[in-house]
Amino acid sequence: MDTQTGPSRAEASSPGTGSPEFIKAVPVRHPGRWVAAGVLLVFAAMFAHMLVTNEAFNWPFMVENMFSEPVLLGVRTTLVLTLLAMLIGVVVGIAVAVMRLSGNPVLAGVGWLYTWFFRAVPRLVLCVLFGNLGVLYNRIDLGLPFDHYWAPLLGLESARFYSFDTRDLLTPFVAALLALALSEGAYMAEIVRAGLQSVDPGQTEAAQALGMRRSTVLRRITLPQALRVIVPPTGNEATAMLKDTSLVAYVPLTTELWFQLQAIGNRTYDPFPMLVAACLWYLAITSVFMVGQYLLERSFARGDRRAGAGLRLLRVQARN
Amino acid sequence: MVAENIPEADDRMVVADNIHKHYGRLHVLRGVDLEVRRGEVCCVIGPSGSGKSTFLRCVNHLEKISAGRLWVNGQLMGYREKNGRLYELRESEVAAQRRDIGMVFQRFNLFPHMSVLANVTEAPVQVKRMPRAEAREIAMGLLERVGLADKAGAYPEQLSGGQQQRVAIARALAMNPSLMLFDEPTSALDPELVGEVLDVMRDLAEGGMTMIVVTHEMGFAREVGDTLVFMDGGVVVERGAPRDVLDSPQHERTRAFLSKVL
Ligand SMILES: Nc1ncnc2c1ncn2[C@@H]1O[C@H](COP(=O)(O)OP(=O)(O)OP(=O)(O)O)[C@@H](O)[C@H]1O
Ligand SMILES: [Mg+2]
């Protein structure tokens, strides 16, 4: 086809010229960027200057206490609490999500009720509540229900086999863990439910057509595929949980990081450096979490097309 | 009478007796009667929305029927009949009934998180508790049969549509079914990939497999099918040898449909 405009065919593809010359043009200038960078630089310098010269920071005092033994123990408690609460939260979340999707109206109702309650009540309130559960029952007995009504009729004193003191069972740590984990379970349930619902229903059908039972379908087919959707928000939940461990001082569980730092601040009448230390600790731990989350997500999203996106981590290799 | 109709040990693989299916107030199947003999290849054609997929999904009880009775291999699907009453089977019993029936879907539905080999070995290992080594051997034999032994380690997303559908067929065959259901197995494929899947199905038919095939491939229906069923409006309008139905349809609705698709 002949065209009037533009270079003629012979010229464009004349033999011997090879590929055309690379374009060397003067790029558009962006003076605004330089101005913005300059202004920010001045602010940064002012901030740094303040950090160094303002006495309120009292850096040597902060560093000395930031790594003191009670604070390090606090870090440990906070980490243990975060990990355990997330672990239980994930397990509870999966269970509640499966209940809600089970098609069994009783289980679905219980699952809904659970989610409703634990999402409605603030974690702070839950912490205080679980710390005071001893008021409700000062002993926890194992046995048959309502025995004080019917046991005397059978000539028995009671139908209880074993009994605990609530304070032995519900230590501040357990109360704190329960408050955080059960609340987390409600949020995880919603995340898991969204994940399970994101899996193509055709997967369930294909698995059922092969004769798999619902539990097998869940374990082998839908849950592994749902993880792609479940993992990223779970990382966020873990970060949020780390910060919410600061609430357990209200249980009261006082060995945790925030309370320890605050205690030092109060004791020395110099609270501000300890606030900074708290920021730094939470920043540091959160950063570690974020790196973990990033690595996890990256391995889930690596160069896959839509259907199988990011499942490399979970792929089932047929073993010999 | 239904009660006398129970096909215990005769040569009928599928007996559908007056099947009805409602979705809420939508009456999709309106009395489907169909018999498929052992070794028969029964092709089902019909306009979109006529209930072909719904019927197929009723056969392996992926859908509950609202009325009628359905037997596969002498077993009443989904229920136990005792003293004139129907008792729903438990979930595990329904699952056990399905093991004997393979199904191939329009959109393949391979498990994307598993390799081709794992897709094929999954059900024998998880459902039949077959040792892995044995399942693997059977799977490799089946992949050989569908021409994909060299793709055993690949993942579904790395395969073409035709290859995926052949893996799906191998996956269904791994349970050693006595009946295979195909729901438009080539409709989602590029035209040049249809042939390879039909070849595998033809092979299977020649091997004596009982098959119900919902399809728009009239050539396949004519060549491979033993019977051809035309469905419209939730009933079987016409049933006969493919040649007869295609060349000299008896019903006006069949004629109208064929004039559009041929
Ligand atoms: N799960 C469902 N809920 C409600 N209606 C449904 C459902 N599945 C199918 N239907 C309806 O039932 C009718 C029959 O659907 P079916 O899929 O069996 O048709 P088909 O003959 O397979 O059509 P096609 O050739 O398009 O696949 C359609 O009107 C459809 O909208
Ligand atoms: Mg269909």
C-alpha cells in the first residue's frame, strides 16, 4: 500500500542502515521537584537538630533503659502474646468461617453470633472483662450440668468430677491471651470467609464429582487456594495485634512492653524518653513483621497468571 | 410404576425416571425420561437453557432432583428407599456414589495449586486411600493415554486449553469410573484444539466406556454417538440413532434447532 505522508517504504527499511539511531532528546525539566526536595531537606535538618539538642529526649537515659532487663522481658511477653494470639486467632477464624459457610443453620448461627460479639466489644473492654472473669465463677467444675437440682434426688452430693480455682486457671497471661485471641478469631473468620468465597465454585464441584467429602474438599482444595487471599490481610492483623498487646496492662498483665517502659518513665519522673523508646521498639518489631509479610506475599504472587496466581508456596507435589 | 422399575442387574447404566428440577419457582427439568445402556455413548444436544447441564449434574447428584427417580449402576442416587419412603443419604454415602461417576466440565476445573500428576493422583489417594506409588503409576498410564506424559510435572496454567481438558479427563478416569459425564467439554476451546480432546473421547468410547456427552459437536455425535437425545424446555423431545435424528428429525422443535446449528 502506498502512503503519501511519512517516509517512503524504501527509505524506512533501506538495507544497510540496520536499526535506527536511539533517540537522544533533552528531557522535560521538573523544577518543582527540586524545590520540594529542598524544602523537605530544610525541615529534615531542623528535625534532626531538635533531636540532638533538645534536652527532653535525654538519649543516654533512654538507651540505657530501653535495653534494661524488665523491658527486654516485656518485649518477649509482647512477642509471645502476639504470636500465640494470632495462632489461636487463625485456628478459631478458620473454624468459625467454616461454620458460617457450612449450610448447617445451627453452626452458621453460632458462627455469626461469635463474630458479632467479638467484633462489637472493644479489645480494651475484653481485656478488663477477661481479667475479671473470676468474679463470675470463682471455681470451675467439670461435671454434669444442673446437678444441684437433680443430684440430691439420686442421693448424691454432686455430680462434679474435678474442680479448679479460677485464679489458677485464668492467670493474667491466659486472660490476656484469651481476650486478644478470641477477638482476633472474629476478624480472622471474616478474612477466611472472604478467602474461601473467592475460590471458584467449580473447584468444589470438580472435587465433589471425584467423590471427595466436604472436609476433604476444604482441606485439600479450597483452603489452600483461599490462602492467597487470606495471607496478606493476616499480615496486617499480626501488626495490629502487636500494637494491641499494649492493652493487656488493663487485665492486668504488667510484664508487657508498654507497661514496663511507662513504669520506668513514671518512676524516674522522665516519661518522654520512654515514650520514644516505645515508638522505637514497636517500629522495629513491626518492620521485622513487614519484611516477613513482604517475603510471604512475594512468593504468593510470583509470575503467575490469574487462576493459579501465587500458589507456588502451597503447591502440592506428587510424592514418589 | 416406579417401584417395579428398579434396574438391579440389567444392562442399563443410567435410568432417569420422570426427573423434575426446580430452582425456586423456576421449573428447569419438567419430566426427563432417559435410559443409557452399558457401553452406550449418549450425546445430548439442545438449545441454551434447555436444562442439559442441569440434567447432567442431577445424574451425579451435584444437584438434588425435586421429583422422579434416578438410578446409576443399579443404585438410587442420593436416597435410600425403604418401605415406600425415601431417606436422604448421608454426605459420605453420596460421595461414595459419586466415585463411580467421572465428570468433565466445560471450564476444566483443574486444581491450579497442584501439578498435573497431583491433579490425577489426588482423588485416588484422598478418596480411595490408594498408596501413592500405585496412584502415581496409574496416573502416568492415563497421562500416557491422553498424550501428556511429558507434562506430568507442569501446572495447569502452563497448559493449553486442550491439554488441560485432556488432564481433566485423565483425572476423572483415575477413579476408574463406570460412567463418564461430559458437559460441553470442547466449548471453551479454540477451534484448533477441539480435535485433540474429541480424539481422546473417541478412544474412550471405543474402549467401551459408558458416556453421556452434552455437546455442540454434531460431527462427533454422528460418528461416535450410539444415541442422540434432543432436549428442549426441560424435556427429552426426541431420542434415536444420531443419523436418524440429525437427518430426519421427527419433531418440529428438533428441526428448528438443527436448522440453526447445522
Ligand atoms: N443454580 C441455578 N440457580 C438458578 N437457576 C439455574 C441454576 N442453574 C441453572 N439455572 C437455570 O436453569 C436453566 C437451565 O440451565 P442449564 O445450565 O441446565 O442449561 P443448558 O441446557 O446446559 O444450557 P447451555 O447450553 O447454555 O449450557 C437456565 O434457565 C438457567 O438459568
Ligand atoms: Mg450447559
